[in-house]
Amino acid sequence: MVLGGKNIYGYPIGILMLETKFPRIPGDIGNATTWNFPVLYKIIKKATPDVAVRKGAEGLLEPFVRGAQELEKEGVRAITTTCGFLGLFQKEMSSAVQIPVFTSSLMQVPLVYSMLKPTQKVGILTIHSKSLTQRHLSSVGADSIPHVIYGTEKEEEFSRAILDDEIEMDVKKSKEEIVRVAIRMVTEHPEIGAFVLECTNMPPYAASIQKEIGLPIFDIYTLVMLMYNAVVKRDFSGYM
């Protein structure tokens, strides 16, 4: 005997999307080929990158809460978003549904720090450092964690293409910019022991960062995979 009552089945993770038109390459949270399991996307209308990041997510709480509730009704087992700055809504969104909500990759900062030496810090690489405030960090429990924040907003390509929602983006140049900023971070702050990438559009470049700096890299991909493996347990098989 099985229980029905939903429209669709088999989507463990629901993803609340900003409304965008910039390219989402493999590795990006919004490219379905990034995942080796089904995900259910829901676009939040008028939630642009500019509003979510540079304008403090003004007016977005209600539509994101409503979107989370709709994804829950569709049957997903956990919910995330496509912008690390939406960690501002962690408490409100998780309170609005009965399933786990993880709004931002920044939720990993306390966990990552607990793995490091007491003298080390967590390096946070963001799409726009001037917009990433203590309020964002406190919303995900990361405000008291020793950290270093750098952003890519002073570079030419990546931040501009994403935040201005351009239809074209130079991927090679974006990778070079992100890697360059990461190298500068560890050069100027050798106490960094691991990285957390705030931006959900940065995972495609995580391997390139790691090749250059040799440190653990956490991002929205690592967090989604953690949650997927928590909400979809598998029986073990093998032999002894």
C-alpha cells in the first residue's frame, strides 16, 4: 500500500529561483545538469539579482515564503534558493514550512570553522562584498565566526554579468577573475583554512580555485548534496 495526494513525485530538492536571463553553465545551481537527481525549480517573479544583492532583497520575503510553501505542497523534501544573500530570510522561510530549508551556502560557515584550527579563519568569497552585511551573517549563525570576506565586484566580468543580468558572459574571464581574487585572499590572509563561496553561480569555478590554492572549497553544491543525502537515504549493499 502506498499513499498519494500530490501532483508529482520524485523531486527531493526544491529550488527557488531568482528571475534571470544570464547564462547558467553546468555547475550553476540553475542548470539542471548540475544535479544527478531530479530537482524542482520555481521562479520567483521580479526577484532580480540586483534586488536580491544590491538592494537588500527588499520586498522579496513574502514571495519567497509563498514559493517555499508551494514547493512543499508539490512534494519536495527540502528547499534551497539560488542566491546566498537570501540567507536573510532563513528564519522566516524555515518557520513557514514543515520541511528543511537552507537558504544560503553561508550556513556552512560555522560548520567549516569547527573543522579548522582555532587560529584559522573561513574565507568567504562573494559576488558583492559591500552588500554582504553582518545582518546576512547573523541570519545564518555566522556573524561570530572568524572570517575574511572578499568580493568580485571590482573585477570586470563576473559580478557585472550576473548582477546586471546580462544575456552574455565571458566564462573564461569570469573564471580568471574568481581565481585571482581567491589567490589574493590567501596571499593577504594566510590564516584562511577553507573557503565558502557565497554565490550560487560560483561552483563551476570551484575546482579551478582549489587547483590554485589547495584548500577545501564549500559552496551551494556541497550543501545541496549534503541535504540530498540527508533526505534520501539509501540501503547499503555489498559483501563481507
